[in-house]
Amino acid sequence: MMRFAPLLAPLLTPVLLWAGTAAAEPLHVFVSVLPMQTFVERVGGDHVQVTTMVKPGQSPATYEPTPRQMAELGKTALYVRVGVPFEAGWMDRIRATSPRIQVLDARDGLSLRTMGRHTHEADQGGDRPDQEPGGADRHVPSEMDPHVWTSPPLVKHMARSIHDALVSLDPGNAGDYDRNLAAFESELDRLDAHIRALLANIPGRRFMVFHPAWGYFAQTYGLEQVPIEHAGKEPGPRALAALIDQARRSGVKVIFVQPQFPKKSAEQVAHAIGGRVVAADPLAADYGANLTRVAEEIAAAARP
């Protein structure tokens, strides 16, 4: 199998591709989650100093900025948001604390999907909170899925938006940002091609997750994620039994979980189907290596 390590190296550590004299003070940039820090650093190089709100192991759903972070936002030129849950309740306070801060919503211009799961056989247990007795779906509001960074083509779009924001704030270094963006886009193209090659012609297109954080990844590569939890709630006994039955019939052998969520339900399903639980964190900073590993696990599990 073709290895991707040489192409991933630039994604793991920011590479200073710009030439010339650096500004005396880098631009202070805040981002919501670690993958966004990787993207801003790749485009900004040594011209940016990036701080991430949500640290490793913390959940963007329940996170609250610290007093120190709120104070540091007063010195920040740019905040890059991506729609993770904590931002909904904090953006007004962030703007009030830092009235001069420029806010970039990295999702602007993208076609967003909802966090709601597709109707499938596992939904017929009748004990999900969004179902009527007997398994009929109720029409309930569903939040938009913020995990756009799990799709490399969408990251290219976000990288251009980051580039434009940095150029607006620091036009003197526009040439450096241009070069960094071009290099980053090339790396994302290679990552995308490698993942497509890994997933080409695999017999099974479904994979199971505890939390539905891989929808954009699945959409980009013609896959279907089957989530265990729904709206932050674990399945009841009937829904869990239906998920196990569906996993058996679909040949699912791997269940992805992330460290911010419990593993109990995933382990129950894995035990019942003779599969295994694999840790996969969509919030990991090692972006390229992380997506490649997920693709490799899906491909390996799909083959006999």
C-alpha cells in the first residue's frame, strides 16, 4: 500500500514557505479547534501566532472559554470560527470583549449538512427521542454539522478564506500568504487523491461511528456513516439491537469513537458483531495523518 508520510509532513508541522523579512509582531489569531490552527499556521507561516480555544480532550459542545482566553482576545486581530456548539453562546461576548476583532466564519460559501442521521433500519427501534412510537420519524430541528474540516476539498475553500482575511489584515505580506496557500492547496490535493485511492472499489461503503462527526468525509468519498448516538443521547435497548442487526447485515467491522464521548455503546456493538472499536478524533491537530488513518481503517475493515 502506498504510504503517505512524506506528503503529510508539511501538515504536521507548519512550514515557513515565505521569503523576506517577517513583521516585527505576528498577527494574533484565535481559532475554535485544533485542525483550524493547523490550517491558519499553514497559510500564515511565521506571520501568525495562533491560539486554540478547545484544547485536546475537551469537547466543543460543552466548552467555556477561560478568563485568560477572554482577556487575550482583546489583543487578537482575527477569530476564525467554524460553528462548533460553544461558539453559539459565546460569539456575542467575544465581540463585546474585543470590539476590534475581525471574525471569519470559515463555513461561509460552503454547502452545509445537518447533524441529523439518515433514516435507516437502525432507526426503527422506536426508542429514539426523535421518533414517535412504532419508529416513525418526527420532524425536529437539527443543528448544522460543523465538522467541515474532515473533507480536504472543503479545507481548500476554507484555506482561501483564511488567506483573504490575513491579506486584508496584513497586505504587506500578501506574497508570502499567496505562496503558502498554493503549497497548502497542493498538499490537500495529494491528500485527497491518496484517500480516494485507498477507498476505491472497496466492497462496503458503510462505517459506524459513535458521534456523527464524519459526515463531510463520508459525503466527499461516497461513504455512509452510521451513528450510534443521536442528538447527544445514547441509543435505548431496541435501537441498539437494531444497530447491531444492521451492522451485521452491512458487514461493518469497525466502529470509530472519539475521546470526548463514552465508549460503552460502541463496545457493545463491536462485541456483538465481532468487530473492534478504533479511536478516531476529528479534532486531532495532525490533520493529514489522521484522515489517512481513518481511510485506511475503513478500507481494511471493508475487505474480506
